[in-house]
Amino acid sequence: MATNITFTMIKPDAVEANNIGPILAMINKAGFKIKAMKYLSLSKEQAGNFYAVHKERPFYGELVDYMSSGPLVAVVLEKNNAVADFRTLIGATDPSKAADGTIRKLFAKSIAANAVHGSDSDENAAIEANFFFSGLERP
Ligand code: UDP
Ligand code: MG
């Protein structure tokens, strides 16, 4: 069976609220295997580089400040159809629009502090995983 990977971060708001455990439990229950995991803080420069694709968006400065405001958990996940299935599991970017039972509906504080990241394509999953981890097989 073909499997592929996605990349997630448990963001600073969810770490601060002691929700690492509950979120990882939901991820495992949904069938994702943890391939790599790291607890760390990003500098402003690192957060800015990670989100460089959003440089022109109005929320970029706020997003960079927020993502460098405290520790986060970076995780590479494996599952068949990983990218799309993980986006379904986390729900919409804005938690007020996220479906019931999704991670963002349950744990997000706001559109910025929305508990988790999820890659939006196989290509970006590989780029994002390689940003945090070396020595991983490229999908
Ligand atoms: N974000 C924000 N304000 C917005 C849209 C997005 O602060 O109006 C933040 C939010 O933390 C989001 C991240 O920027 O998760 C990346 O935005 P994207 O549109 O890629 O959303 P995602 O893919 O995370 O659902
Ligand atoms: Mg995105």
C-alpha cells in the first residue's frame, strides 16, 4: 500500500495549554504514525523563513511573532493519503468555521493561535519536514 507523509506543528498556544498529549492521541487514533518529533522554539528569523510563502499576507508579522513566542512540537506523520486526511482531521484555519470534532474546533484559541499546522501538499510536506529534520527519506 502506498503511504505518504505530512508535517504538523503543535503550535505555542496548544503547548502552553498542555494539549500536546490530547492532540497526539487524536492524531494516532486517526491512523497516523509518528516518523519524527521534536520539541523546540523557533527564532523570529526561523519562523519567518518557515512561513516565507505568506510574506505578502497582512497577518505575516503577527504570525511570525506568534510562532516564535514559545515552544512548539514539530512532527512528521505517515499515513496513506496523509496530507488530505490530516487537513480533514484538523479542520478549517478559522476555528469558528472548523467542523465539530476537529482538532482546531476542540483546541484552537483564534485564527492565528489555531493549535496545529498541517501541510497543504505532498511537495510542501517534504519541504517542511526537511526544514526541521535531516536524514529523512524524501517521499
Ligand atoms: N493566519 C492568521 N490569520 C489569517 C490567516 C492565517 O493568523 O487570516 C495564520 C494561522 O495561524 C494559519 C497560518 O497563518 O494557520 C497559515 O495560514 P494558512 O492560510 O496557510 O492556513 P492553514 O494552512 O494553517 O490552515
Ligand atoms: Mg497553510
